[in-house]
Amino acid sequence: MIEENLELLTTESRNKDSMQIDTAESHEILRIMNEQDQLVALAVKAVLPEIETAVQFVFESFKKGGRLIYLGAGTSGRLGVLDAVECPPTFSTDPEMVIGLMAGGEGAFLKAVEGAEDDPELGVHDLKNLELTENDTVIGIAASGRTPYVIGALRFARSIGAKTVALSCNKNAAISKEADQAIEVIVGPEVLTGSTRLKSGTAHKMILNMISTSSMVLIGKAYENLMVDVKVSNLKLKERAIGIIRKITGVSYETAVETLEKADLQVKTAIVMIKVDKTKEEAEKLLANANGYVKIAIKNVEN
């Protein structure tokens, strides 16, 4: 499995359209890269059914109080960490709800830890440290599809009943065999042979965006296409929150600010307070009864 010839992998094959890139002018290099990048969205489109299954896994985990856990090595691991750390400010989630793990630990995000990805037991160790349960969903990310760290982690996750997803850029990837759902997004050879931080990384970033965003929308983190659970942690986000309240309710800037303050900076609560003329406590109760879905909380009063 691990001893296979790397040259047999799509991610390690040579791109015929970039063979002369070493003698090209800058504008030509950019043209080649741009044309290749345009293929990525089409590759992602081809695996939408598989991505949907992953979203359903995550949605069910969230409903049961479980977590979404990304793990990988190198670029793959960094992309998982990046998606995870963006969830709290975007959706006001607990930092433990979406977690990103990297082979070699947190320090590996900034500086590679040699050999960490080659040990399957490290993946097991990292999941055990999180006290993984059957309510969680684990998404293993590896462009090559053969990283031992990811293989070990997915194998362990399945053994305890957690839902598992394998995200790679090669057909019949080794990690696919260890997961309940495989997502093999085939973007073709990279502009620079084997540099999977390029098209492969872009495809994986797109897919992780889809999985986390879709799952958050499904659990009520959006009203229409507005981020009603945005965490008001700085002035920019406070202004965004005020704008969201005004777009939904049509109130003045002053009223939106006043209500947001009364709602302890909780945008959902402020919206319900205004839409159905309720106090903060009443609005919070309506939201709790509606499992956090703003539209349902409002309709339950209007009906």
C-alpha cells in the first residue's frame, strides 16, 4: 500500500500543458495556471453526490451533539485547520465543535514535522486525545490518498463507530478503503508535478467550504443567505451584525444597535425580538423551542 510507485498516481503525473513552463514568461505561466485552475470547479462538480453524503454525516453528528474533525498532513492538514478555525467567528460555534488536526501537532502548521505523516499510530493517538465518540464525523484529507497518519486515524474512527470520510485526488485511493464515504476529486496533473498545494489544494479547500457551510446552514446558522449567527467579536463584525439585522427587519440603524445591545450581541435573538416584538428572554425561549431556526421561531408566533 505505502510502497506503491508514486508515478502511478494522478497527482504525481506530468501535465502536458506545462512542460515548457521553465522557459515561459510570467504572463504565460499565469495563463497556464489560470486555465488549469478552471478545471478544478468542474472536478468538484463531478463529486457533488459524495460531498452531499459527507454533509449528511456532519449534519447528523451536529444534531447528536457530535463534532466534525478534520485531519491530514502538510497542506491537507493545514486546509482542515483553516476551515475549522473559521467556524467560530462565522457561525458562533464552540471551538470544539469543528476541529482540525495535523500530523505533528499544532507546530506543524507553520513548520513541517519530518516523518509525522508516516506513522499511522499518531493519527490514532490524536483522535484518542480528543476522546472520539460514535457521534463524531472524521474527515481524513490526503491529496495522494495514501498518507499513513490519515489511514490509521480513519481505521480507528470506524472501529468505534464514528462516521468517516476520505478526501483525496486519486482514484482508488488507499484512504478511500478506510472510510464510509470516499470523495476522490480528480483534478488532473499539477502545473508543477506533484505540487498538490495547487489544484488539489484548491479543490479540497472548495470541498471543505461546502461541507462546513452546508452543515451550518442545515442546523440553522443562516437566515436566507445572511450569517445570523456571526460572532460579534470586533467592530467590523458588529457593523456586519447591525447590517444583517436591518436587512431582515427593516429597522433604523439606531434601533438595530439598541436591540443588538439588549440581546447581548446575539444577532438571532435581536432579529426575533424585533420581528415579533418580544423581550430578550422571550426571544431566546422562542429560538430554543425552534432549535435555533430563526424563521421557525418567528412563524411559531405569527401562526
